[in-house]
Amino acid sequence: MAVEEKHISSAVIRRLPRYYRYLGELLDSGVERISSNELSERMKVTASQIRQDLNNFGGFGQQGYGYNVEYLHKEISKILGIDTSHNMIIVGAGNLGQAIAGYADFEKRGFIVKGIFDINPELTGHSIRGINVKMFYEMEDFVKNNDIEIAALTIPKESAVEVANILVKAGIKAIWNFAHTDLNLPKDIIVENVHLSESLMRLSYNIASRNKDKK
């Protein structure tokens, strides 16, 4: 399905993976079609919001029928770009890097971990899910020669900027940044920041607010 060029809000984009996940669960349960009201009850998003979100991409639903689950699941996978595979590397083979490398669902979504890199020579040859850890100095050539699109940074913030610039020079297209610092990179480089401590602080705020309401 061709989608017209238009600005899609970041809020809609954040919800798309949730739609994809819930539709996948419906498929696994043998559900063939679902109404926006039924999907609303499952996702705790209003039916009108679901219709508005999907109308950004053409709608997909039929009045009196609802949504064909398998078709909608496939169309959202195309919108998210996960109907094709994306080669990625992980920079930093510590606990977080190893946890990401060990998450098998990435491959199901088309994200293929091709290499893992670290500066610690003691990790040379250490295998994580069949992938041998390589040394940092090998990274730039590896990115250039293996069609790597995405790099996950799981390294200290002190090293993140320098490493990110090396990756950009090597031709990386996107960075999944777990380092606790913002990266000032060229506009054509896509950066997704994942600041775990900030997420916990938001959780803490919500707990504190709820406790105040109870007083």
C-alpha cells in the first residue's frame, strides 16, 4: 500500500509497535478479524484514536466488518520497515550489550545482530549467541564491509560521542543510544535515545504523585 507523504506525529509512531504486538497476539490466538472497539478494549486506547491513527496510513478497516487481523499486521510491519531485515552491531559487550545480543525476538522482527565490539581484550573470542566479540579497532571496517545499518551503543557516556562519530564516518544510518548522553550528529543520522534512568525517574514521579493523591 502506498502511503502519501505527510507528517505523522511522534505519538502515532510510538503507538504503531503496540498495534503490531497486539495484532501478532491476536494472530497467534487464531483471531481473523477485530473491530476498533474490541481492539480498544485490549489496548486501552480509544476506538476513535485507533481509527485516527490508522487513517494516517489509509484506514485498512471496512464498516461493518472491522479489521482483517493478518492483513493489518502485515501492513503495519511494512510501515515500520520490519518486513525487511536490518543488519546491526552492538558496541559494548558488558551486561547490557550481552542482554541485547541475547534477545532472540530481535531476529523475529528483522533486526540481525552481525557483530559485537568491545575494548576489553579479555573478551576477544567470547561468544554471545554464536557471535564472537571483536575488538573495537575492527569495528569501522566491519561496518563498511557488512552493510551495517544500525549500531546499538551500550558504552559509558564518556566514549559515546567519539564512537558515534567513528560509526558515522563508517557509514552507519542509525544509532540506538543507551549511553546516558545526547549525541550531536548529522541530520541524516537517525538516533533513538534510550535513557533507562530517565524512564525510572518518570516511574518514580508517577508513584510519588499517586501517593500524594492518597493523602
